[in-house]
Amino acid sequence: DADVTQTPRNRITKTGKRIMLECSQTKGHDRMYWYRQDPGLGLRLIYYSFDVKDINKGEISDGYSVSRQAQAKFSLSLESAIPNQTALYFCATSDFSGSAGDTQYFGPGTRLTVL
Amino acid sequence: RKEVEQDPGPFNVPEGATVAFNCTYSNSASQSFFWYRQDCRKEPKLLMSVYSSGNEDGRFTAQLNRASQYISLLIRDSKLSDSATYLCVVNVATGGFKTIFGAGTRLFVKA
């Protein structure tokens, strides 16, 4: 079984709809992240959480919100989806080790299309 | 200026070729460095960490030059299966801790 899972894997929705993307992990990591990826722009951080009580905005948090329901679960919501939120969304986890840095493990991604 | 910059490519090389990817970073507080590989429509996966002394894993060699703020990845004897996008990744510790991904360099290895 995959260590980091995302649901749904694909979603098509309409402008103005509320959408929730879910992420679960079995790696036991404290840190979880949500990224979006657009062609030519690479990965951009939306939100991150270093433990259950910690939520932080990333570089592109406008239009998004998150919930860290448990160590293993981190969900991303689009309150009112708009077409420019069409992208590939990745959840990731990490277990920061000072000397070795912060290696991230990604879920398979959710392809979201907003019409 | 982007904090982590890579040549976007694409690099088109024949099987067996040696190919080198370059990456520069702008923040001198960068502490840890990595190369990730991403196949088309798949998630990024860690390829290797990059250490100051340089490190090698089979056909892959990574180098770090802190003075020039430059990281490289060398792939020898390219295989068709090496075709992917290679992401340069940097951990920065200033006023917190963050991980920054380069936009990636795309590699096509052809028979």
C-alpha cells in the first residue's frame, strides 16, 4: 500500500463549487504539505503543517484553506473554485532530520479541472 | 529572481550519452540539497541528496559548490528509463525552515 494517498485522483468541477481534497499518510510523519503544480512553474507551496496544532500559509494560500484532522490526515479545500485553480495538486509528508535535511514524500497527486 | 533556478531544457540525448544538469540557488542560508525525479503525470520522488563532498549513486553523481551556490547532477551512460524531469530542491533555514523546488529540467533519452 502507498504511504501517502490522495483522494480523489481526478476531479472536474464548476466555477463556484466547494471542493475538498484529502490526504492520508501511514509514514508517521509530523510534517505535511499541500502543493500545486502548473506547467513551467514547478511546485508551489499552498499550506503546510508541522504538527496537528500547527497550520502555516505557503506562497499561494489565497483561495485555499486546510484542516489537519489528525497526524495522518491533512485536507485542502477550495471554498469557491475558479478556473485558474485548475492544476495538479500534491500532498507531501516529511520527517525533518537536522543533519539530513527535510526529505519529502509525495502522494500520487489530484488532477483538478475547474470549468 | 527565483530562489532556485534550473535550465528548463528539454535536453534530448541519445542512449549512452552523459548529461549534466545545473542548478543555482540564491539564499546563502540554504542548508540541505537534493535532486528529485518526476515522471510525466507522476509525483516527484527523491533521487539523491547532495553532500558538500559530492556523492555518487551508480550512474548518478551530484556535486555541491557552496561558494558559487551551485548544484549539479551528472548522469552517465543514459538509459531510456532516465527520461523524466529532474528537480533541484533546497532547504533554507531563515526565520523558520522551508523547502524550495526548482521548476525542473526535462530530459528525453532516445534510442
